[in-house]
Amino acid sequence: MTDMTNRRLLNSRDVRRFLAAKGARGQCSACANHDFDILDEELIGGRVGYPVLQRNGNEAVSAGLFEVVVLACTNCGNLCTYERKIVADWVASNPAKKISVGAGAS
Ligand SMILES: [Zn+2]
């Protein structure tokens, strides 16, 4: 559940690259807006996760976190979540290219 092996924080640019590579349409399911804020882990210095609760008799006890990447519609605030491990694994396999100053446009 909690991804302890990949400690790198994701920035919004990484998430945007992931979404573009996966062909995500980027449309709010509630209002059809196309603009989202992406929670930038590097900016806030943290990550987001849903608590996972396990049944223990008649009680629910904490069993860690299910980590997610969160996008918020800038129009209505609807939240959209992606499984963080899938995003982080893709980013690790597809590192951002360095932008070199003075390189010609192609
Ligand atoms: Zn919306």
C-alpha cells in the first residue's frame, strides 16, 4: 500500500508529462472544464494518501496509506486522483529531458 521504495517527490511537470503520455483527456468529469491544478509534491514537500483501514473484529484499524496524485478542477473544485505508484514508476522510467539554453528549435 504505502510506497516506501520510491521516495522521490513528484512535481506538477512530471504529472503533466505522465498524463500527456497516457493520453489522458484532461476534462473534468463534473463540469467539462479543461484546466486543473496539480498538487505539486515538491512545492508542498509532501505526498497525499488515502488511509487504508483493515477489519479487526468489529473495528477498523489503520493499515497504511494508498498514495495518490491529486488534480483539482479550477472551475468546480472536483478532485481527480491517480494511483501514485503508477505515475512515479512511469516518471522514473521516463525522466524529464534537460532543457539546454541555446539549443535550436526543431
Ligand atoms: Zn470541474
